[in-house]
Amino acid sequence: MVLGPLVGAGPGAAPPGPTGEEYRAHYEASRQAGRTGLEYPVASAEEADVPTTVEVIDLSPAQVLVEAASRHGARAIVVGSWGESPMRGALLGSTPHKLLHLSTVPVLCVPTEE
């Protein structure tokens, strides 16, 4: 099979590579975005003398939070809630809803500011 350039493709557009370069680039960009998104909350926590640990893990959020709580000996998990109804959370599988069923430590769901 021969792959050629995409017709009308702009700069940076190319057919998928045989070794998954696009996946790796997207994966690394996603991990960096995760780290960048945590800069402000971590700085705020450190300013308030609250110890923090940053882990960027590529698994289901609820399962990762339960495992991290266990690994770090957490007494509670605090998670944001987007204000979904309990029914929608149950049907679509929201992270807070899953945590309430999976966690052995208390889960505090905090609504986002409007």
C-alpha cells in the first residue's frame, strides 16, 4: 500500500504514520494539558500549606481516585460535580456517582460555581 499526501491538506496535516506518531503526540499533549490544568490548584494548595501530589494516570477517573485514596491513606475523596441530576449520573456513569459506589472512604461532591 502506498500513502500519498492528502489533497488540499494544510500545514501539519499528513496521513497517519505506520508507527503511531499521531497517537504518541496526542497522548503526550493530553498528559501535558493535565499537568498544566493542575498548576493553579496546586499553587493555591501550596500557598495554603496543603501538601499536594500530582499524578497523571491514564485510567478510569473513578477507579484511579479510589486506588490513589487507598495508596495515600486518604480519609475522604473530594470531587467536583457538574450539577447533573442523580438519574443522569446513574445512566451516563458520572465520576461522582461511580465513586459513591466504589469508594470505601467518604466521598464529598462539591458543585461547581455558576
